[in-house]
Amino acid sequence: MAEGKMITPDVEFVKRIMSSGGESLKKCYQCATCSVVCNMTPDDKPFPRKEMIHAQWGLKDKLFSNPDIWLCHQCSDCTAYCPRGAKPGEVIGAIRKLSIEHYSFPSFLGRMVGDPKFLLFLLLVPVVIFGLLVPIVGHQIPQEYLGKHLRLPHYLWEVMGSSETIVYADNFMPVPFIDAIFGAAAAFAAFGFFMGIMKYWKDLNAGRRVKGSIFEAAVATITEFLAHKKFKKCEVTADRSKSHLFVFYGFVGLAITTTWAIVYLYGMGWDSPYPLYDPMKIVGNISAASLLLGIFWVISNRMKNEKKAGKGSYFDWLFISIIVGIVATGILSELLRLAGIALLAYPVYFTHLVVVFFLFAYAPFSKMAHMVYRTTALVYAKVSGRDKDNS
């Protein structure tokens, strides 16, 4: 006769799932409709039914070390067809958010990014950094000007309201200083990702054996990402694959543009601003337009499918809002510079720097971490034989 196993429910963890976007968790009565309608799940031990059981019992160790919470792409087919309105897709999304928090390094930032009461503080960090540096390393104030105007606010007003040609690198902050700040933020994020993924990979491998080639699995996973092949299996939110492609390739294009600009500045000694007909500017503007279209398409799909798929959590909308902020302030910064409206151009550019810093510095703790943790889970699923759909 098989021995029983004592399970102690973690009530606090259940409450955290419910407060993180999975408030419908307790409506689930284990009918298995979710696993039946899911086009993503393997036939062996399908999700998300078992994840709903684990979540109801608060078995966080089983959830966090389970790659299936990341194999789920939140198509919301399960949520749309759930007869009880338990919204399994939203529950799994909440578990992913808590998983990111669990593996975050440092852990306190994982908790802060996912909690709306810390948003103002997180935004104040880049505001203070750039706010302190602009007067120090920005536009050089002539000595005779200092003799007449000792008050910095008055000086800034004159600079912002001047009719001179707007050159952010000259009148606001030199590019090397901006690159140094973002370089430090990127290094901090990369280290945070490294520490989190190492811990996650260790948990994935606990008690299991990796059989396949990690390199081959990584290549196959990246290939799937480039085509968003998994997303195309979604039915209820079928347009997600297209909108996500626009967002994804918008980011890729802007990353290429940034690298290109670095080569111009440090490799060739060419200072900004660059003419609109420059190939680098063309790629950058097309990428920005792609990102803008993609993110508003994402918002449109969420609003259109809200009744079927759920409205999303604060964690979801924070990421969407930051992307909107980045692309809107980026485009406006260029348009206001070209129009010569300095009074608006400099504050908008300052805001752009703040939201870009927010995206990069807090990436390991925000929904942007999905890209890294999902990739890791998919690679593991392939090398362990969990993901057998490589067609």
C-alpha cells in the first residue's frame, strides 16, 4: 500500500497569488477544461490544471521549480473556456510574477517593482541621478553669466527657452555621461539576471537529468522566438503574435540603432545630432514606429479581450506603461528638437532618460524578465524532453 504524504498549505502564498492578479484562484474546481483546450501543453502531465492545484494549496516550491509556468504563453484560451471563471491564465501570470520576485537579486527590488506603492520611489532614483548631474556636467555656464545670475533655476529657464539650435549633448548632458549611467544600469541588470537564472536553473535540475544538448536547445528556442511560433497556437488572443512581433522587432531595431550610434561616436568620432537621411536614423525611426504600433496594438487587444482573457495585473500594465513612455518621449524628443521648441524639448528628453533607465535598471524584476526566464525554461524543457514539439 502506498504511503501517504503530508501537505501543509502555505496560506500566505495563496493570498499573495490572489493579490498579484490571481484573485479568481479559489473558483477553480478542477474540471480540467483548461488543460483540454490548451494548445501549448504537452500530453504528459498537461498544464495548467496541476498548477491550479498547486496554487490552491500554496505549494510554491513545486510551482517555482516547474518550467510549465513559463511554457504557458498566457494565450487565455483556458481563461475564456473556464466554466467557473477561475481565469487560469491570470493565475499562472501571477505565479510567474512571484517567481521573478523569488529569484530576484537583490530580492528586495523584486518585491518593490511588483508593488505599486514603491513606484514613485523607483522613479525618483533616475530623476535624482539625472537631476543632480545635469547642472554639473551639462551646458557650461560662462563666468560673466554667473556674475549676473547666481540662481540656477533662472539659468535653466533661459537655456530651455532660448531660440538656439537644440543639441541635447551640448545644452543638456554630454553623451558619454549618459552612456556611463546606462552602462552601469545595464551591468547591474545583467548581474541580476545572471544570479537569478543560476538559481532558477539549479532548481530546475533538482532531482532531474538533462539529456540533450543545451546549445542545440538554445538555438531552437531562439529560432522559435524570432518567428513567435508558440504564440501562433493561441486562439482566443490570436493577434498577440503579430502585436508582440512588432514590439519585439521594435526593440531589436532600437538595440541595433544604439550600437550603431556608439560606433559613430566612439569609433568614428561623429557627434550627434545626425541627419534624418542617415541610415542609422532611418533604422531607429522605423524601429520606434514599430514599437509604437506594437504596444498600442497590445493595449487594444487587452481591452478587446478583457472579458474573455482578463484585464491583466499591475505588473503587466507597469511594463506596458513604461514602453509607452519610452517610445512617446523618444519620438517627441526628436520632433521637438527639429521644431526648435526648447521649452518642451528638454523636459521631454529628461523624462525619456528617466523611463529608459527604469526599463533597463529594473529589467530583472519587471515583466521584461519574462524574456530571460521563459527562454531558460524553454531550453530546459527541450533538453529534458518536456517540450517535444519542435516542429
